[in-house]
Amino acid sequence: MTTPSLSADTPRGRMYRLEPEGPLMYPSITTVAGMRAKDFLQGWYATMASKRALDMYAWLERNPDRAASEISRVTRDRWGTQKKIAAAAPEHTAAASDFGTLVHSACEDWGTSGSRPDADHIGGIIERMRTGSGAFATEKDLRGLVARAEVRLDGYGRFLDDFQPEFVEVEQTVVNHSVGYAGTTDAIVKIGNTLLSADIKTSKKVRGDYARRRG
């Protein structure tokens, strides 16, 4: 992991210093990128909310004997139900972030030990995350969670086999002095004669701004 003393959360977002105990000088690239307008998210938030509402309706269909009492409860607590539906997108985002942290940890352990983490090892990471930060607290299918992580490790393994990268640094703080921002790269690798900043992503699609953000 990057040296914790080099970064800190502030009212303006995450900031970086150039040396331990030095002054905070540069904003995090994630903070800078987060200031961009994300109009497309409005539609996604609405889609996630409507999907949760439909899932709740489907539950009533599957449990007709409990439908009357559930409808009565919702009628009495409209505000609570609205909050639950509106929370669909933020909860999905938090779950995706936890999953990304899980895969990042497994990849980092792979790089450190030189061998691919097995299912038991991944399960151990999950347990540490649950105990330490409450991650995956509502996850009921832990085997399925491990299986999803292993699929991502399959892809990481193919990258290692195909490109044979030399890992120069892992979880390294990097700074752009010209523009004035900083961040943490998952790894600095050398492939052939080229030195590259590597970022591990667990999403299904590769967005163009993943690369552009690193500048």
C-alpha cells in the first residue's frame, strides 16, 4: 500500500504531500475527476431505483401469503420505503468498491508471494474485510463471491502470461508536477523496454477515462 502519511482526507477532498509530515500540496486525481459533471449517472440512479422497486414487487408475487402485511407496512412507512429504494445505487456502488478492494488485495498477495491465491486465501481476505470494515456484511453467497473473484484472477493471470510484466513498484504514489495532482497507481511495470503505470479494474467494461485519468 502507499505510505499513509503521504495522503489525507480534507474538507476539499483527498490531498497528497510530497514527503512524510510535509504540507499537503496536491489534490488526488480521483478528487479532481470527481468534480466533472456526470449527467449520465442520473439515468443510472433512476434505473437502479426502479429495479429495486420491481424486485420488491416480485417478492410480493412470490410470497402472496405475506403480501397484505408487507403492503400495510409500506403504507405506514412510505418515507422508509422511499429511502430503501433510493439507496439502491449507492449500495451497489459500495458493494462494487468492496469487491474491487478484494480483488486488488488478492492480486497484491499474488505479486508478493509469487503464487496465485486459492479459494481459502480469498476467503481469508473476505473475512478480514468483514471484521475490519464491515464489508460484505449482507453477502449471503460467500462461495459465489469467491467464484467471482477467481474469474477476475483468471484475467489477471492471462495478463501475466501474455505480457510477462516486471513489477517495479506496487501501490506507489505518483505525482504530476506539471498539472498539479497526485494519486496512487496499483503498480509500475516494465513490459519490454516500456515503463507503464498499471491500474487493476474489476468492472465489466473498460472506460476510456480510466487511462486518461492517469495522464
